[in-house]
Amino acid sequence: MKTFKTLAVTVALYGCASYCSAQNQPFSVTISAKTTTFQVGKTIPILVSTKNVSNQTLPLLIGSDDFNEQGGFEVTVKNADGQPLSRIQLSPEERERRPKTWSGGTLPFAPGDESKRTFFLNELFDLSVPGKYTVSTRRKEKLTKGFENSNVLTLTITP
């Protein structure tokens, strides 16, 4: 069974490498929000959609902590001046209190398949100052060692 899994991943990697060398990345990443205006201190849910835009089934690597420091997505927030915000830094005690939720693996992702995940922007960045912010993310693509960049979402934070 282990040999079969290794063979399947090898075939998928070869297929992705040949596809990716001829075309763009095999997955597209899109971010959205139900609204683009939020009050300071309110929860800011951001939906991330990852879609297989290739013409073949590929393994999608996923984990339950994809938006944490070592997760599969890098999130960038910039203020109205274009300056990137720093992520909220947790103290060692706070980090220890957080549940250890990582679980990961791969899913077979057929052409056109889509995975949707939600993360909470206010848990990652300090958005306590009213103003306009841009949000983008990029997904680490482990098969091609590249990144898929999302669209840019503009949010307004009000008092």
C-alpha cells in the first residue's frame, strides 16, 4: 500500500511538473468577504477559495492551521499608505494555550474542484485603527515550489 501511495504521488508530481512548465500554476486562489466594511473590534471573516485550474487530478496539500505562522498561506495586510502590517505576536504563554490543531494531508483534486476555507483577519493582524486596508494571500504550492497569489481585497475599518 505504501508503494502504491508513493507511486501515485510520483505520478501526480510528474504530471504537475509537466503541466506547470507549460502553463500557469495548477491552482487559483481567490479571497472574498461578505462585506468590505467592518467596525473596529469586530470579527473579520475572509473566505479563501482554492481551485484546481489544471486539466488533471492533483493532490491538494491541506492542514487545519493553514493561516498560522507555519501554515500553507501567507497573508499580507497593507494600510492606506501601502505599508504592510505586522502579524500579531503571541507570547509563549498565549501560544502554549492555543489548541494544537494541525492535521494535514492531501486530497485528490480533480479539474474544477474547489476548496473553501475561512480565516479571521482580526486574529492575525491588529486592525484597531480605522481606515482602508488591502488584503492578499498567497498559497505555498509544495508540488511546484512556487506560490499562487490571490486577488487583492480592499476593506474599510470604521470606528
